[in-house]
Amino acid sequence: MAPTVAEAGAKIYTPAVRTFAFVTFGCKVNQYESQALREKFAGRGLTEVDAEAGADLYVLNTCTVTESATSDAQRAARRIARRFPFAEITVTGCAADSHRADFLGLPGVRRVVGHDQKAALDPRLSPEDTRTSIFELGISRFDGHTRAFLKVEDGCDLNCSFCIIPKVRGTPVSRPLAAAVEEAKRLVGNGYREIVLTGVHLGAYGKDLGSSLPELIERLLGIPGLARLRLSSIEANEISDPLIDLMATEPRFCPHLHVPLQSGDDGVLRAMRRRYTAGRFVEACARVAAKVPEPGFTTDVIVGFPGESEAAVENTMDVCRRAGMHRIHVFPYSRRRGTSAAALADLPGRVKKERRRRLERLGAELTEAFARRFVGREVDVLVESDGTGYTERYLKARAPGRPGELLRARVERIEHGEVACSPA
């Protein structure tokens, strides 16, 4: 339950609140939820302003994946309070559950609203002491983006030893098929050419509904005007044959999968409580590549997990090569209070830093090698506001087009891991 206003030691919101600003940290799910609340606030008659311009109300939608992510949000709250001392600050998101007392003690923070109450957040009312679902809200646009994220799942039950998210988000809950399809239709009708399906544990979609992720994808691909559909992330052991078959036969389903690896060493994977071996991870990617022409694979890797050896790092690099990764997001392990891994002996920071550099160098090499395959070939680029965009296989591209345009382009050369294109 969220604290009452009295517990927060602050006033409730009043009709004097006329402007608001969002500061969002973390994942695509948080970005989606900020957009949903943004549209709710606008529907109440409030005006959104730039965070640097000064607002009556600031909403910090926080992340708690790492201690540093939580610290970033706390620093932002202090900075806002110093610059805009008359502003009210509301803290929500995952860190609102994991670090509630810490945020309530900060200057300017009037409310800390937990995940269960996020959808009930109202800019002019005190919080309701009831559980709500963010699926009660929806979006019709995605401000600042040419691609629209569509949240279809919340929660996770994987309980990896390094992760606090299941404790703050709860177990998986899926959005009903009909509601997801209706929101996608609304986004397509408002001009979004690409939709990215997202969730905390996307591969769990449908298990509580008697449905599945491939069924949802099939329904969404039936929407007229939808040019591209992409998955935000999926676990290796959840890449099913029906999912692969859809990607192999439906050109609008982007031939790109973000498959978190975390480690390519079986001993580290066991300590992390991941649900696959290094060999099975490679096999899952190979099953995709056997049916889908030149799929793009991206991944997350944690370096410096407790007990990780030099041999384990080499194993991770080897798996990235064998699986065909073309982009690696590298994160140094960060001890997280409340997780079982927090009790393990941490590695020195210099070790993590050096291993991170090695994985990042490998990632740059793999990106360059994958991009070179497409020189002289045509690709589809969804152009963003800065003149760059992404191909269907998630290669960063420079292309001369209008923001939001899906451009057929020819790859001319490679520049710093990006493909430079001209109109086809």
C-alpha cells in the first residue's frame, strides 16, 4: 500500500497545479507508462512543459534495476527541488517501491506512489489506497518517438539472483488481446508505422490468458497500415517454433530479436539462476537463423558477476560470436540490495571496467562485420528526427528522409558502425 498524504508529511495536489513535466528513467516499459500518465494528465486539463522550464508538478518515473539507477533519480529530485523550490515532486516507478522511505525524506517530494497505484495517479487528487493496473490506462501517441511502444505484459517470475524487479513488479500479468489490438489500431491510425511490443517479461505473454505471444503477433499483423512489428526482448528459451515461423513468413515482422545473454559461461549462468545453458542459447539463435534470412541479434551482457573468471569472460565472448550477435549492451555487475547475489563477494571495480571494455570492443567488431554484409543492398529505414533511423534488422542507419518515413534505401558504406544510405 502506498503511504497516505499524512505519512508523506505533505499537502495533496490542488487545482493550482496547472503544468507538469515527466522525468523518466530506465526501460521501454517505463517510457510507455510515462506516456500513458502524460495523456491522462493532459485529459485533466493540465499542460506539459519542458522539465528545464519549470513546472508546478514533476513526476519522476524511476528505475531500480541497479543502485546507480535509483541514485540517479534521487539526484534528479534534489536538483529539481533546488532549481524549482515551489514545485511539487511525485516519485513513482520501481524505485518508489524499493526505496520509498529514502524518497520521502528528500526536499520537495510530496508523494511516493508505488507500482500498484501508478494508474490511479491523478495530478489533483490524493492517492487512492487501492491496487490498480497500468493496463487501465492507454496511449494514442508516443511523444518524441517515430516508433510506438505497446506494453502488453507486466511482471516477472524468473527470479534471477541479481534482479530485484520481480519483488517490485510482481508476477506476470498479460494485457487482454482485444485491448492490445485496439490500442495498436489507434497508434497506427495516428501515423505510427512501427510498433514495438514490450513488457517486463514479454515471453510470458498470454500464459495467464490461455493465449500466447505468437497469437498476439498474428492478431496485430492483421491491422491495416501497420508496416513493421518488433519485439523489445525475449528470453532464449522462449523462442518458439511458431514465433520463428511467423518471422520467416511475415515480412512486416522484423527479422530482429533482442535476446539477453547475461553470461556465456554455464557456471555463471547457474549462479545467476538463468534458465538456459550457453549451448542452448546458441542453439536457439541457430534455429532462428535456419529459417529467417540473416536475422539481426542483439543482446545484454553483465560483466564482473561474483565468481566470474577470465575463462568465463572468454566463454561469453565466444557465445556472442557463435550466436551471431551484432550488438552487445554491456553492463558491469552492480550489487543490488534485496537480491540473493548481494551476499556474494563482489569483484574489484577495475576488473569490471577492463572486462566491460573488452566486451564493448567485441561488440563494435561484430556490429561492423554485420553491417558490411549489407553494403550495396537495399534496406528499409524508419527515419527518426535526427536524420538517422533503424533498419528492419536493427542496424543504425543514416538516411535522407522525413521523420517517421519508412524509406527504401541503398547502403553505400559503413561509418563508425552505422550504415550510410541513399534513396533506392
